[in-house]
Amino acid sequence: PTTLKRRNCTVVMGPDGKEITNVAPALAIQLACNNFDLEWMDGMPLVFNFPIKEVPVKEAIEVSLSDGSMVTPDCMLLSPANEDNELDTLLIIGQFGDGARDTVHPTKISVVESIMLVAPDGELDAKGVTFEREGDMNYVNSSVRLSYARMWDVSEFSEGLITQCGRYHHSKYPNTL
């Protein structure tokens, strides 16, 4: 947790008095991305209007940076927002700026290849969608923003997390897995 705190990651005091975090272990991310060269990358959640059918190819997203360059993510995951009711959030991982120096940061996100969404009336392709609001993408000056809220009976629509090893239920936040 000390290294994470130094890098401004979320670390809190757990009920047992020990520091805990919801930051995934580097090895878990490397395994999920099938890339063992990922280290201290930026993570950015992209929230769509509808659930994502499957993880798209990483070339489907382009990130425009404030220095005029354009990059694609090194990895894209549906986790940690991969519970049944959260599949509309895609986590992109890559080098999207220079951190606290704040001279380079994202300015625009573009979907340049097919990302299939599951809409109420059938599948919908997000290709061509862009988002450009510099204040929301400069993580030195930005803040958390509520995208939307929904309520339902969890006995009818579970928050069950499906992993490669089967269904998993976790009741703690932040988690220490």
C-alpha cells in the first residue's frame, strides 16, 4: 500500500486496522491482458449507454493527447465493472499522459472500429462515437462524475460477477483480491 499511496492510488484503513486497497494486483491485470510488460499504466473507464457485448480489439479505441499525438490502449477489460449490471463500462489501460507533470493528457476518445452494444431493440455498433471534454479527461484536475443511476431488486437481477473460474460474489469494498 505504501507504493500505491505514493502514486495517489486509493488506500483506506480496513476494519482490522490494516491498510487495504481496491487496486488490482499487477499480475492479475497482466494475466487478464495477456501482456506481462504492463507496468504503472493509466486506466480510464469508458461508459457506454448500453452493455458491451464482448471486449473489443484494442485498436477499436483511439485516444487523442494534448500534445497532438494519438495512442491506442495497451489493453481493454470489462473488469472491474464486470458484474451483470455493469457491462457498459470498458476499462482502457495504456500510456495516456505524464501524470502529475500535467503537460500531456487525454483530450478526446474515439471509437474507430466496431464495439457492439446490446440495446433493448438489438445490437448497436458504437463505431464513430467520440467524447471530447478535456476537463473530464485531465485526471490532475478532474473529479468523479456520476454517469447514471438505476435501482432494481437484486433478487431478480443479481450483481453476480462471472469470472473465468465461475460465479464469484464479493461483499467487501474495497476488496483485497
